[in-house]
Amino acid sequence: MTIDQAALGRAVRAVAAAAHADDPAALYRAVMPPAGTDTPPAEAATWFGTLLIHLALTAAATSKLEPGCPREAVTEWIGQELGPPPSPALLRAADPDRIDHVEAVSAAADHSRYHEYTVDLVRVGLTDPDQAPDERGVDAHCAVTNDKDARITVMAMLGRLIPVPGDRG
């Protein structure tokens, strides 16, 4: 499968816009391969993996972080941009009739894991050209590409790290 670079650029911009607008329907449309649901599974996997890397590279390029900076600097920047992770109590308080304590703890743990994947993927984009990428970035890419829940959430996190033209936030 040859990836259409123009379509990929449009997808990166659409993911960022949907993430900033907190619009899940637009986000799902934005991440879809150009051929939509008619895309064969292997080509869809290639599309999602490539889009994920381009989102990470764009987020890294638009950050003010230096190539090769420590993981802690990336974690701090992402925390500043995305805000603190939700606690189980906060998640449960959002809908106490539907979300029990176990679900809230599980959701908070998932969010923490997705945050770490986001850090590792942005670090791939900040890798000094003379340096091999940290294996955590490779592992994060594989984990996110192969888990549809992680994929959409991490893509949304990366999208929120990319400035949207005209956005004043």
C-alpha cells in the first residue's frame, strides 16, 4: 500500500481539529483510511500505523522540546498540555449511576498507560538522528496500533498536542 501523503497530511490536521473540538465522531472520521471501511485489514493497519507516527512526529516538531531531551521533559510538557490524568474518583463522579469503582480504577489505569504511550511516541520524534529510538517508543507503536481503544485515545492525545490554526487555546 502506498500512502497518499496529501491524504495523510489532511488526516493529521483533521485529527488535531477533532481532538481540540472534543468531537469523537469527527475523530473517528479523521482517522479512517481514505477508502474508509472498504480498506483491506492489512492496508488499514498500515494506514493507522503510519498516521500514528505522523501524529507523533508532528506533535514533537510543534513542541518547543529539544531533540534528545530527557523523558521527564516530554512527560512534563505533555502533562502541561493535556492536564492532569483523571483520578478514579473524578471518573466515577462524572456518571456515578453508570460507572462503578472498579470501572473507574480500570479507566484511570488505561488513561495512564495511554499517556505513557503518548510520551514514548513523541520521544520517537525527538530522537537525535545519531541515536537509536528508545525501544519503549517501538513497543508503544506496536501496542497502540494493535489495540483499537488505545489507538483512538492516543491519536486524540497526540492531536491535542498539535496546534490548530486559528485556535486560541
